Amino acid sequence: MSFDLDTLHHAITWLLKPVIAILAISVILAVLEAGLAVGERLFGLKAMRASNNMDAVVKLARHRLERADLLSRIPPMLGLMATIIPLGPGLAALGQGNPAQLAQAVTTAFDATVLGLIAGITGLVVGKLRRRWYEDVLENLEAQS
């Protein structure tokens, strides 16, 4: 039984670096997505209105909103994972008289939480704004029909 728990512990600890890498990529994607949304607001919405193609707008809106929704949900969950993973070894180190390792684990945990929240908040804001923009575009297209 102890071997199984040790194996599980090492496997979960191994997840920390990939999760933090995905969080860093998520923040980059969130910044890119926010930049795309600004460009969309300045130029893309006018082109959508001018296209008079409601089906194309719906398809594009669905794709972009899905991307923003994923960005608003997954990074905070990964941030929570990356918060909890280092705390186990950190608390074990404290029990062995090594508070410095606990301090490092807590720092890693908080940094991961912040990364997840940055990406998630950005995805949420972009998604909410895009929903409103696309609704306006679709209402205008319906009124023209």
C-alpha cells in the first residue's frame, strides 16, 4: 500500500512543471486573445456588419466565444492544481524541519494561482465583451433582413 501511495505522490508531483508551463502558455494566449478582441472591436465588427452573412457571423462568433470560454475556465482550474501540488511536499518538509522548502512551495503555489487567475479573468472579460458585440452585430443583420 505504501508503494502505491509513494508512486501516486511522485506522479502528482511530476505534474507541477507541465501544469505551470500550460499556465504560462495560457497567459500568453490570453494576452493574444485580448489583442485580437481589440482589433476585432476596431475593425472586425464593421466587416461583419458589412458582410450581411449571418451564418458566417454565427460560426465565427461560436468559435471565438468557445475559445474565450475555455480560456476563462481551464487556467483557473490548473492554477488550483499548481497551488495544491507543491503544498504537500512543502508541508512534509516543514515536518522535517525545513521551513525554507515550505516557503518555496508556498511561493510557487501563489505564483501559479496568479497565473491561472490572470488568464481566466482575461478570458472571462473577452468572452463577455464578445458576446455583447456579436449580439449587436446579429441584431443589426436581422434588422437589415
